[in-house]
Amino acid sequence: MIREGRFRHRGAELVYDDAGEGPLAVYAHGGFVSQAAEDRMGLFPWAPVVAAGQRLVRYDARGHGRSTGDPVDTDYTYPSLAWDLLALLDHLHATEPVAAMGASMGCGTVLHAAALTPDRFSRLVLLIPPTAWTTREAHARANWESADTVEREGLDAWLATRAQQPRPAVVADVPQLPPTPAAGLLPAILRGLARSDLPSPTAVATLGQPTLVLGWAGDPGHPLSTAETLARLLPRAELHVSETRTDILTWGNRIAEYLSRSRP
């Protein structure tokens, strides 16, 4: 049974789904989607995590899905989103270290939260880490341009441009849904992401939690170079790379096994 919860933080109402019983594991999704959108896309299978005895809390990021937000660029940077994640842990009365998982934007959220308060996290799972550091500039520039397009020409013009971009073969059959943020929030979210990067390599290297890094092949927005660098920098990291959609569908079982295996 999935329980819905909500709380307010920094002027926004954040909504989450809470399922299962056991050690707490929280999940932060990627940009422009939501928990419901990910489920409709069939992107990541979460049932095995709950079946393995975890309490799984997945939340809609500020301005995404059911969560509200304001059109303020700095509200949507990775460090700012990390404070939302930490506020969720406070709301859940998480007094013991928890497992934190994040995909793409959520990966940036989790890493910044762990860098800010490492003692709050027992282990990390980083799904499709986004382009970062030396490969980030072109991605950031594209986000700035996209924000201008939405403001100048409207949402449909931006969606038409996105539809022309090639999709990674490994997820070519995954349904492509409209963005969940409202059109009025998209420019701020895009500019917040343009301002974002992962913590510095030096900061990442200080994180001692057991970490599972899951990447997929052929995606410039989530290049294997980021996943491989994270796996090299993090002292206790394991890396798994998927080259087929069938293998991505094993990620739920891989995560469930990893969280169970790495319990203190």
C-alpha cells in the first residue's frame, strides 16, 4: 500500500509516496518528470526494493508533479534541491542514517545533500549521473537557451525542438511524456539546472558511504564518463553499466540486493 504525504518547505508544498516497512530509503527523480511520470514510463522498477524489506519514500521535486514551486531560478539548483531532501528527512523524523537514491537531477540532489551532511546517509545509489565538470558547459548553455525559447516562443516550440533530438538507443522504446512542471515554472527550472553541477571531485572523494553507480550507454546528457569518474572518486563505489533496456529492468533487483547487502 502506498501512503501519500506532504509538507511545506521554503514556500513550496512537497508531496511524496511512502511504501513498505523497514529501513528508510529515499529517492529523488530526474528533471521534468515526477514519480507518476516515471511509473508511466516504466523507467525504473521499484517493487523489488519494497519487497526486500525497505521503506521506500519517493517524492516529487519542487515544481514537479504534485509539488509546488515558485519561478525563482536559484530554487532549482542542485544545492537548493538538496536542502529540500534534507527537509524531507526532518519531516520523516529520520534520526538514523538513511539510504539515498537519485537519478540525473536527483543524483545531483543526493550528492550535494551527502556532501552537506554526510552523517545522515548510510549508503547511496546514483542512477544515470548527469553530465558534470568538464562536460557540463555545453549542457548548461543548452538549458539557458531552452529557458529563453520557452519565454520567447512558448512551451510548444521547446517541445518541438526536444522531439527532434535523438534519443539514446538504450531507452528508445520508453514513452516520452510532456514535462510535469507548469510552463510558467520551466524557464526558472531550466536556469536552475544551468547553474548546477555535481560537487567538486575533491568533495565527492570525501564521501565514505557504500555507493552503487548505475549508468547506461550512449546518452550525452548522462555520459558514462560521469558515472566512471564517480566510481573512481568514491572510496566504496561499485559501477554497473547497462547497454540494453532489458538490463535496465534489472536495476530494481540490483538496488534491492545492494541495499540489503550493505546494511550495517
